[in-house]
Amino acid sequence: MKKTFIIAASSMLLLTLSCKKNTDGNKSVIKQENGYSADLPKDSTNIAANQSDEADYNAKDYTDRYVADDGSSALVTFNNTAKVKTISIRSNNKTITTPQTEAFAKGGIYKDFDITIVAKNDSITITQEKNVIHLVKARGQ
């Protein structure tokens, strides 16, 4: 009887002590030095910490999820600043980043060494030597 009472009392004590409310606040709100706060979108990386150049301030980075023919997925980030236009493709903890060499209405061609990436509308084709990978924008994006 004593053992049951001790076990029940200790479990109740642990239960009440472990259920503390997290008072850290919302992690997607950043307090700025002037007292105002800015909300950051989840999948956007367009706000840099210290922006010294106005061209960098108007940067447009956006990330979308693309799916390959075999079902594997990749995160594709387009970096469109006034100085640099690049594409970054991340899959299986590996990232390929290439600069844009040609631009057209709804896409562009990105080349770096032996990798050529052609982005058209909602599809991306990656070519490296004789290997070709087709990516299509995931549904709902």
C-alpha cells in the first residue's frame, strides 16, 4: 500500500512539474532595435541581418519544393538580387548553386562547370555530363 501511494504521489509531482508553459513567445517574430517587430514568412529568406546596400535590400529570394520523376523531392531557391542571380537546389543534404548565364521570359539557364540547369515555368532540368534529372514543381506550391 505504501509503495502504491509513493509511486502515485511521485508521478503526480513529476506530472505537475513537467507541464510548464513556454513563455518564450512566437519564434517567427523578431524584435528590432526601434521596438517594432517584423513577421518573417516560413519559407522565405529575403531578409538579411545587416543590409548596407539598397540593391541588396530589394532582394527577392524564394524557395519552392520540386519533385523528381522517381518521387524524391528537392528544395529550389531562386536568388534574384540586382548583383547576383543564382539558383540553389538542395536534396539529400547536398546543395548545388549555379549563377544565371541567360534569362528569358519565364525562366533562365544557369551554368557552372559541367552542370547546366534550365528553369522553364514550373519545371527544372539538371544536366551533368550524360545524367539528366527532371524536376517539376510540387502540387500546392
